[in-house]
Amino acid sequence: MDKDATIRRCAIYTRKSLEDSVEKDYNSIDAQRDAGEAYIASQKANGWVCLPDRYDDYGFSGGNTERPALKRLMADCEAHKVDVVVIYKIDRLSRSICDFTALSANFEAWGVSLVAVTQQIDTSTSAGRMMLNILMTFAQYEREVIAERIRDKFAASKKKGMWMGGTVPFGYRAENRKLVIVPEEAEVVRFIFRRYAELRSPRQVALELNGSGTLKRGRKWTVPLLEKMLRRSVYAGKVEYKGETYDGEHEAIIDAETWALVHEGLDAGKKGRKGQYERSLDGVAPLKGILRCGNCGCAMTPSFTYKGGRKYCFYICSQDAKRAEMTCPVRRLPAGEIESYVFGQLGRLLATPQVLATLGEMTGLGPKQVAETLGEKPLEKLTRGEQQRIAELLLDTVTVGLDEITMDIKTAGMEALAGEAWHEDQN
């Protein structure tokens, strides 16, 4: 070695993705490293020394920089432990122009050179940097073309009815990239479709399944699980792709007549519920998004039912609504009762001397004038739309437990309400 040569510490980075063709020798981690070591040895006269640490990423795509060995390499470069990064080809480091630009900028800032041994690229020279940019443009183009071909192949396969992976539907197993019927599970699927066609109640079907000890691969049946299953066209021997349905290569579990009967019920139920909501004159739920179940900790969602031609509104524990059998002790609350209680409590809170004094100070009207402005109409007597506005203004959450109801008040809402009282007085 030349005595005047400066020691240049060289780190070899290698990468191989699972998609890389096995026919390409350079895709082998060991082959890439051998080429790197040989190149470093050829530069021994210039002071190049190969570092013993290995920076190998196996099974990672070059489309992003989320790779453990690459992150470790970048950290060592930033710590000035590396002078030269050696790679077999530039696409081993990255296939993205944006990512490569960012990596190159970091290398330059840290005084690290980048060398691609098979492409005669050395970023320590202006010619090397120019060639690097040209090759990176082609590398990204190649990556995008490959991705486009994969998408086209996936779409074409779907349209042919092929199974292209994912969670295997209950009732089938995947075998040689095809769906094959599992007889025991298929019988359960047929029972579900047949009973829904008779009962038109996913909850009742779920109760029967759970009551008989029939599980879905170890899980209890729930209403959402059954509804999703009843709408999967895979059971009719179809595959879906971007909103379109195609004949599948697999055997159907449900015959066309039963499938049509079930979906007639599902569509009618959905249309009926939508029509009821649209016809509802008082469809506003003042405590929607505010009321929470004290037992489950989840939101209580508004719902209603008709009995004897009369509409009954209530709030139901959203977690409990998903279960086949309702077990939450809070379960459902009559809307009228809980709304009357909450707005009655709010009205009493606003009428307390402390709150009136605070609002009076905020507005400059004085407690008496604020009381007169707010007390013109009790909150529980307001329209549901007006109640909703007040609730959103003043309430953060209302939690309903078995023994108590707690209300979290918004301080900022009090200030806004004071401002409204001031404006009303001025008018």
C-alpha cells in the first residue's frame, strides 16, 4: 500500500427481495458481497479497507427505506464510522428516485462516497454523480413498469375467477391457490343462509349457532360477522373485483335460488330502515356522540322501533348491539327519559348562583339578566334540534352507569353560551 494513501473504511450493503428472480446471480446476498469485497481489494493501493460488519437486508423491497440493515448503515455513516458505501448495483440501495436523492444527500453531508461496482459509479466524481442520476431514472421506471404489470396480472386473474390470496372464507380452504370446500364448515354456511331466509334476523341466527356451540373457527358468532358473511358473493361461486362480480373457479356452497332469497331480505331490510329514518320527523338525537355506556365504555347510539304503530326511540350500547345475545347491564335507555334527565340537570346547573354570577361577569349583563335570558324556556322543553346544539356546546360526555350518571361540562362551551346570552340581550 502507498504510504501516502489515506485509509478509506468501506461498508458493503446488500439487499435481496422475495420478488427478485432466482436466475439473477447478483440477487444472492453472498454473490453481492463477494463482488464488493473483490472491488475493495482492487482498490487496496488507494487505502480501501473492507469493514467486517455486514449490512444485509434479505426479503426487503427497494421501494422504501424501511430496512433494518440500511438504517444501521446510515447510523454508522452519520457517526463517521464509514467512508465508502459499496453496492453491487444502485437498485440494491433503492428503486425510488426520491429515496435515493435523500440517501445521496445524507451521504454527501457526512462525507461518504457511494460506489456501484458493476456500473462504474463513484459519487466522489462529477461524472459518477451524473451517471447515477441517469441510472436512477431508469431504475424507477423499471420498478413502476413491474408494479403496473403485477396490477394488470392481478386484475386479469380476478376476472378469470381465480383466488388471489387473502383471508380464506369460512367454508373453504386454500389449496394450490384455489378455494376448496371444507364439508363441515360448508354445512354451517348452508344452515346460516337457510335460517336467515326463514327468519330474516341475523341476531336470531347467531343465537341459535352460539347456543348449539357452533363456532366460527374458535370465535362466537356476532351480528356484524353474520351480515358480512351473508353478503359475500364467494359463497355463490363468484369473485369480486373493484365493484364487479365474476364467475369464480371455485365451487359454490349456496345455490342461486337461496342466494337471491337471502339478498332480497337483506336489501329489503336495508331499504326499510333507510325509509323509516327518512320519514322520521324528529330523527335528531340530541345526545348522539355524547352518551357513553358506563359498563362497556363505548358510545351509545340512537335507534328506534315501531310497536302498534307507535315509534319508540332509545339509545343502545353499541358494543352490546353487535353481540348475538345482549349482556350489557346498561343495554338500552329510553331516549325521552335520559334526554329529559340530562337537560333538566343542565338547566338546574345553569340556574345556580355560582354559574349565573360567572356568566354575568363574562357578559357584563349581571346574574339577573343572564337568568332571565336563559330561563325564557326550560332546556327540556326545547326542540330536539335546539337541545342538540346546547348539548354539543356544553357537554363533553354523559356516562350512564348502573348506579349513577356523570356529566362532563365544557368550560369553553359556557363562555360561548355567555356570548350568545349577551347578543340576545343586545337584540
